[in-house]
Amino acid sequence: MSDETVAKVRRWYRQRIWFARRDACLKTALYRCATAGCVNRATDCDHIRPHRGDWSLFIESSNHQALCHSCHSRKTAREDGGFGNRRREAGQGVGGGNPSARPPGQDRVPNRVFLHAGFS
Ligand SMILES: [Zn+2]
């Protein structure tokens, strides 16, 4: 999503109609997480199809499902790098980078020099 879309969607999440839809979604689901096998209490209303700034997908109840916070975070992180975050570039983080590499200067403790030793 563009920065503009992110700003627009942030406003949507503050609208009363969204809170009403979210509450309805959670109540209809009896606060049960929609993930199979998950027994956590649902606290989040998830968009089954990511709305990506599309108002009708955003607000349409048929596109809503109740999820617990951890399932919801996992799902959104998979879809778009988390709400408001940029999607990861393809290939980034796969095989790239050397985990044993350290920033320069941190592989060695500098020798201390006691200039005033013996003069106390
Ligand atoms: Zn869950």
C-alpha cells in the first residue's frame, strides 16, 4: 500500500462503523478464534481477503472473521509485513547476510591504557 493509502486506512480503523462491524464480527463468532485448533479468545476482526485500501472489502461483514491476536498478527505479517509496514522485497532475508558477521570494531575489546597508574 502507498503511504497515502496507509494514512487513509488508518482513518478507517478509527471510524465508528468499523468498531460496530468488528464488535458484530466478534460477537457472531462467540469470541472464538477462526483458526482451526486454536482455543484462544478472539479479540481481532480480520479481513479474510486483504482489503488493501478497498473500502467494500474493508467494511463488508462477509469478509470478516474473528481471530485471536496472535493468529491475526501472524496472518497480517504473512500478507503484508504487518499493518502499516512495507512488504518485504522479494528474496530479501533468504540466504542473504552472514549471521556471524559483526559490525566493525566489536570483535575486539580495546586494550585499556592506565595513564595514571602509580600516581594515586
Ligand atoms: Zn487463534
